Amino acid sequence: KNEVEQSPQNLTAQEGEFITINCSYSVGISALHWLQQHPGGGIVSLFMLSSGKKKHGRLIATINIQEKHSSLHITASHPRDSAVYICAVGGANFGNEKLTFGTGTRLTIIP
Amino acid sequence: EAGVAQSPRYKIIEKRQSVAFWCNPISGHATLYWYQQILGQGPKLLIQFQNNGVVDDSQLPKDRFSAERLKGVDSTLKIQPAKLEDSAVYLCASSLVGRGHYEQYFGPGTRLTVT
């Protein structure tokens, strides 16, 4: 069993739909990251959070430390949101920046 | 602020050949990471530097992979000789050092195809 599990693996939705991507982890962490990867390989960091909820534009990330679960939501989805979304968790040792990555969720938004 | 720079963006080589990738982190970022991302998988850490010292290279196949960061700034990752299974995107990332957790900033990656 992978330490970081994401669901779904693939998601196709119509433009405007509300999107939810889930991430569950089995190890102790001190921070969880959501990353976006477009075709071509480059990765952009969307959020880093250790508790509660963060919002940036149409993106919302939540985390429940007790349940070891995080969700990434996209409101009013747009074709430019099509990408692979990756969840990564940082080690529990304070100051340890080593990340363990999920395999990603491939999101396709159809116009 | 300039981001993490990597070159080349794409490389195609035959098996048993050698290849080198270059990374220049964000100015002031002491920590530098090299990741290998095989198609359909999440990135896997190959090596982590803090300044010019190695923090973690436990998953680096040392019989064929090597990396250096001589002056604590830019870094090179080398594969010699390459195997078919080395086909992947090689990502470089950097972050600030210190207590707490800092975001990692990723470069655009180098897509390696070994034929």
C-alpha cells in the first residue's frame, strides 16, 4: 500500500463543474502539499498546509489531520484547469523537507 | 523572481550512452532536490543537497547515477551508462533552508528518452 493515495486517478468533467480530488496518507506528517503538473512536466506548488483550510482564487484545499485526509476543490472549473494534480506529504521530523508523492489525479475539463 | 532553471528540456539517447542534466535553483535557496518521475507515477527523490552537502541520496542508483553541487548553487545530475528504464522526467526543485516547512519550487523538468 502506498503511503499517499489519491482518488480518483482520472477525472473528466464539464466546464463549470465543482471538482473534488482526495488524498489519504498513512504516515505521520507535518505538512501536506498540493501540486499541479501540466503536460511537459513542470510542477507548480498550489498549497502547503498543515491544518484547516486554504483558498486561492477558485482553488480550496482542506486537511483533516486526525483522519489523515485532504481534499482539493476547484470551483467553476475551466479547461485551463486540465492538468495532473499531485498530493505530497512532508516528513514528520520538524524541518525535514523530504516529500512523499501520490501518483496524481489526471483532470480533464471539457468545454 | 526567476524560477528554477533546467536544461536541456528534452534529451533522447541510446542505451549505454551518458547524459547530464543541469539545474540552477532560485537565488538564495540552500536546499536542492533531484527527482525522477516515471510516466504515470509521482516524483521519486533521487538526491537532496543542502548547500554543497548531500542530505539524502538513499534512492540514488549510485552505480550509474551521480550528482554534484560543487559551489552550493547550481547542480548537475549524470547518468552513465543509461538504461531503458531511466526514461523519465527529471525534476529539479529548490527551497529555503531552516526550521519549519518551506515550499519546494520546481523547474520545468528534463524529459529523457532512452532507446
